[in-house]
Amino acid sequence: MIKTLKNKLFATLCVTALTLGAVTAASTFNSVQAADKTVYVDVEKNITGQDPILAPKAVTIDDSKTVLDATKQAAGSDNVASVPSYYGNYVTAFKDNTADFVYAYKDKIPVILYDTQKAYKQSIINDPTWLREKEYNGISGWMFTVNNAGTYTDTNKATQYYKGDTTLTNVPNGAVIRWEFSMASGADLGLDNAYLPTAAKADGYYDWNTSKYVAPFFPRANKTDLITKLATTAKPAIGTVNYTQYVNAENALKNLTISQDDVDDCVTALH
């Protein structure tokens, strides 16, 4: 499981990362009606260089529901796998048939993350029909941000991590819930919260006491406006006005190392 930002749900992610919200039955005479809220959801695997699992999509849902609920509504419940944990429910996988790829940042992360001899209890799995945590290395998983942030301020003015269980009352209307697969606790997404183990314990598990900070591998562009624009703009037919601009915006979404200026230019051009 990804330790920080956690899809905590890090998704940590992986996911991390999700659960179903509870709705109180409304009384005819004395009730607080849940308000509808629109959010934009996407599921990206940009570290593979491949198209998103879920292209940006608008979801309208009542705000008593959770981040996980909105994600399942957008992607389809059968396409999202989640499990309970100490941190709440978090996403372990999205249904997907990921093609082979070369991970560009393998040399930047500790070799123990690929070592199944010393870290013999940290299995690295291979699932041909889902993209799961612990595929490709022992700490991979799903992370998400809300409007490019991993935390929010609650009604008591305390800072909280977004989790799959976070209700949409704590998410702004029109927010972007952006899921991303990471193999380096977010460092390979440009996020600044990665602490990676460098050794295994005698029992075969990672020794997290040996963790070292890993700086982001590149500056992260905020793609909130880009994702919103893609979700609210129909893709033009090939050869028609704005088709090229739309494709440029799709490519900008996949580009891990794109500059903020280039992202903003794509948003401006797409109308």
C-alpha cells in the first residue's frame, strides 16, 4: 500500500485510493436534503505512456456520497476494486489491460522495491485484466488528488487527507478527482511526499525505518482546468474545427513532464 497521500484513502496511494457513503432517510417534515454536486473524474496511467483508463468524465451525485462513490459512478462499479483498511476504504485496482511498457524512472528508486529474494513477503503481482497495486514493483498503487491537492481543511479548521471515504460535502462543486497510478509513492507524478524503503527486514517485509525521502522527478503541472475542459467538451470529428486542439489537450493530459504554460495554452485553445 502506498504510505502517503494515500489513495488513504497515499492513491497510494494505493489507491490508494475507497468506500460507499451512507445516506440518512429523509423525513417529510424535518430533514436536510442532500444537495447534488458535479465533479469530474479521470483515471490515468501516465507512467506507462498509455491512454487513460477513464477519460475525464462529469458525474452528478448527491454530496452525502463519497469520493469512492463518485469514482465508481464514473468508471462503473464493476471496474473499480476497493478494500477496507485502517485508513478507510481505498482503491486497489481499476479494470484495465495495460500493454507492456518501459518504466522511465526505475533507476531513481531503491532496488529493494524489485527484489523478491530479500523482500520475499512483498509479492509483485501480474494481473492481465486489472491494473493493481503491487504490480511492476512492491509499492505501486493508486493515488488521487482533488483539484491537485491531497488534503483539505475540515469544519474544525483541521487539515485532513482526502480518502475514498471523504464525503463530497468536503469537496468543492466542480472539483476534479484525479486518479493516477504510481510506482514511486508519487515522485513519478511530480508529487512531493515520497519516502521509500531501502532495505528489507529479516521477516521478508520492507523495513520502513530505512525509508529515505525521494524528491519529485520533475515539476508537476496542475491539470485541473484541462481535465474539466476535456470533461465538458465533446470531442470533435476528425477534420472538423477544434479536433486538433482537442487531441493536443488529450496528449497534454498524458504528458507527465509538460510545463504549466503548455497545459494552460491547451486549455485556452480548446473552446
